[in-house]
Amino acid sequence: MLNFVLCDDNVHILNKFSKMLDLIFVNNDLDAKVVLSTPNPSEVLKYVENNQVDVLILDIIFKSDISGIDIANKIRAKNKKAYIIFATGHLEYLILAYKCKTFDYLPKPISMENLQTTILRLFDDIKATGSKKGFINIDNKDTLINDDLIYYIEKSKNKIVFRTHDSEYCVSSSFNRLVHKLPENFVRCHKSYIVNVKNISKIENDTIFFDKSNKYTCSIGPVYKKNFMEVFNNEFNANFNE
């Protein structure tokens, strides 16, 4: 699931964008949703602090001290993965916009056709460079998950379950088909589990915990323990020294 954020201080345009995107997602069977649509750039900055955002579509000039370029620069300082698209009538800002590693620049007024072309190209880009951009395509329906959100992957009979901080995705697959899609921070710790070592909060008595509530856990199997702990300790030391 890709999370889209929209920001334009023209509420009419904002509502139109949201409706157009919803149609594009449905008509092209894309696993995506608009999680925030706001005319307030400050609300965008506040939202991205505590929520996962994959794609931002921003105006450049607002009735505010904050510009779309300012938003993009602040997001880029913390999130290298997010796709940024500018939608604006101010073509004079084109060069500044692309300095923010912008995926596309849509001049207003924006047609359904042009917006759909950009969105489909964005999904093609993710599918072509998914692991490098931090996305995993988990099935044949182009269901994409930001790998930062995944706690662990569980094998359950002939199914694979992806557990994220707020969702569960179940697909027909196997670890053997999956393993080549995963980045190095995903390590097998048990015959039934592959975990994202970046999201581990603690390990106690061969049990792995992923969040403060201790709601989600998985076990370390004896066969996998030595290799797993080596990778985990290397990751922990790397994060500690940053």
C-alpha cells in the first residue's frame, strides 16, 4: 500500500486531485490511498513526522511562509525514499523543484490523462527499482509495501504473512521465492520467520519484540541463532554509532 499526501491551498483543486487519484487507483487496480489532503503546508510537515508517507503531490506557492520547496527540502532531509511530485502553475520554479529530487513536475491545469501517466510511471519505477527504493512487491498484483514498515514475515503452510506496524498481508508464496526480493536487513531467525532487524526493539530469552506494547513477537530457532545474532549485533552497533 502506497500512502499519498496532497497539499494545495486551493481547496477546489485539492478536492479534484483527490477524486482523480481515487479513480486512477481503482481503474488501474493500484494498491494506494490518499491518507492526507490538506491546504495547510504545516499540517503536512506535522503529519510526516509520525506517519509513513510514500508519495507527496505539492503545490509550490502557498498563502503561507512555507513553500512547497520548503516542504520538499525538510522531507528530503529525513526521508530519501519518498516520491515528490510538484503540481503548480509557477513554471519559473522548475529548476529549484528538481533540486529536491523531484519525480515529476505537473503544470496546471492538470488533466486526468497527465496525472494518470505520472502515477503509472511512478508505479513502474517502483517495480523496476523496488528493493533499491525500499519497496517490496509481495504478489502478482503489484501490492507494494515499504520495507521500513515490516516487522517480520511468517511462513504459515503454503502462505506468507507480512506483519507491519498496523496491517497484515497474506499471500500465496514461499520463503524461497521471496528471499531474493528482500534487502540485507531481513534475516531468517527461525524456520517460520524472517525478521526486519531494523525494527527490533529488544530480544529476551530468544523472543524478539518489535514495539513498546510487546504485541508482536517471534522466536529465534537454534539452527538460525548464531547467524541471526551476528547480523542483529552488527545492525545495532551501526545504528548506535550513527
